[in-house]
Amino acid sequence: MKKLLSLFAATGLVATTSATVVACGDKVETLTWADDKKIEDFVKEASLDTNADGKLDLDFKTPEMPKIDGVTIKGSIKGQIIDSLDKEKGGLGTYFKETKELVSNEETSYVLTAEGNKDDKTVTIYVIKIVGKDVKYEDAVPTSGKITYSTLNKIKLDLPQPKAE
């Protein structure tokens, strides 16, 4: 799976992280905040609104997926990857009750992505599952096999707005 994330890095799909991630279990039926987590902290840690003006700092767009000879790609990633989900690493996956227990294996990974335009006051966060079947690599680039992307859930967030003076 680390090699799959290398593919993202090589093709510009990774926004801020390239850690090894994977998960077992596919049930992400809802996205609810973990008891000790707040939207303000998520937005800050995800670097969505670093100047706290209530607007996205950057465009978080869906990248064009590269075509790779010998590799079958099914599905797509919505938005830009903002973090890998791995129970051992912590990070943004700990903000949602349904994603905080995800763990790694050799074939499957989960990532969080963000989609929105610069200066928007809302952002859509997606939980994406990535499965690599029979993937062979050469210099950390897949040369054969099948990679499947699935959106497991999404949540639209209103960015916290600055307090009026």
C-alpha cells in the first residue's frame, strides 16, 4: 500500500501527506464527530483555513487521474487528499467516530479528501477507500494490476466564521 501512495505522490494526488495507510472494515455509514473533537480543530489541523477568516485558503480540486499502461483503474478520487487514515498514526481520522479505528493491511487504504474552491465558506470531506489487487511495481510505480477507488461517505462542513466585533 505504501507503493500506492507513492503513485499518488508521483502523479500529484497527495496534498500534504504520504504516510502508509490502509484499513480493514468498510462500514462508514455516517460521519459524526468524536466526543473530544471540534470542527475548528479539524479545519486547523487539515490546513483548510489557516488564517481563520472562514474561507478555504486554497482550491481543493479533484486531480486528473493518470492513465498507466497495464494498470486498470476503476472509480475515482473526489477532491484532494488531505490525510491518510491509520489508527496508529492518529491524525485527521481521529476526528470522526467512524474512522478513528482504521488500520493498515497490504491491499487496502483509506484517505480523507477535501473538495472546494478557494474562498468558499464550505468544504466537502470524503472518506475514500483504495484497493490494490495484484499490483506489481517498478521503481515504486505500478506496472500492472487493478486499483479501485470508492467513496465510502462524505460530509459537507461549514467553515467556522470569525466572530463579529
